[in-house]
Amino acid sequence: MINLLQIDTMNKLAMANQTEAAQKGANLGEMLTMGGWLMLPLALLFLLTVFFFFERLIAINKASRIDANFMNIIRDHIISGNVSAARSFAKNTNNPVARIIDKGIQRIGKPIDNIEKSMENVGRLELYNMERNLSVLSLIAGIAPMFGFLGTIVGMFKLFYSLASTGDFTIQTMANGIYTKMI
């Protein structure tokens, strides 16, 4: 009977602590403040990631837009012998594919190998332009978790320092320290 009362009391205590924690709650600002100075570089990395993500998204979407009849129009101009109109059309279309085709049209009359190589070179240049700043995103993806690990180490250091200096080894002290570490 006593064991049942103890279990019931423990359950009520746990429920009271959960209710109190839920009512107390911490908003985002408080959680960021609890994270300490390590949250500043993480916030900067987050902002850079969002900026470069949307910059690349817009650039790649813009580069992928092409008129469905683009190649048909180019082919019709070339078949009719109007190479200058084909080149003008390709030059006035702001698209990586159009720039590659323009380079090929520019080389008409030269050996096929030269045409292919020049188009491949322009293709590589266009691909390089589309991949620009992706290395920054890759670098951020590698660095950001390291700041998280450093924050965990700093949080545990603070916890153990607090425990050693106060001598207070209660569950509440441990829970607060671990909570701070997890942020």
C-alpha cells in the first residue's frame, strides 16, 4: 500500500513539474540568449545560408527558362541560310543555352572539332556561373555543426563548473545545465 502511495505521489510530482514547465515556457529570444555568444556566429551563418540559397534559386530558375521554340527558330533560320538572324536571336536571348548556341553559330564554317570545343568551353563557363556560391553553402554546412558541438562543450563545462563551485548536485541543477547545453 505504501509503495502505491509513493508511486502515485511521484506521478503527481512529475505531472506538476511538466505543467509548470509548460506554463513557464521559453520564447525564442530567451532560448537564443541562453545559448550565449555562440548563437551570434550561428545566426550569421543562418542568414548567409538563406541569402545564398535564394540567390542561387533565383539564378538557376532564371537560367532554366527558355522558350520551347528556341531551337526550332534557330534551326529554321540556319536552314533558310539566315545565319545572322539565328545569331542575333541567340544573342538576344538571355539564357545559358542561347549563349552556347551563339558560340556554335559564331564558329560556323570552321572544323567541327573547333565548334565543339568552343561550345564545350562556353558550357563549362555557364556551369561555373550557375554553381557560383555553392561552395559557400558547402562551407557553411561544414562549419555550423562545429559551432553546435562547441556550444555543447561550453554548456557542459558551465554545468560541471556550476556543480563543482556550488556543490549542489540536485536534479534541478543538472536539468538546467543540460537544458542550456542542448540549446
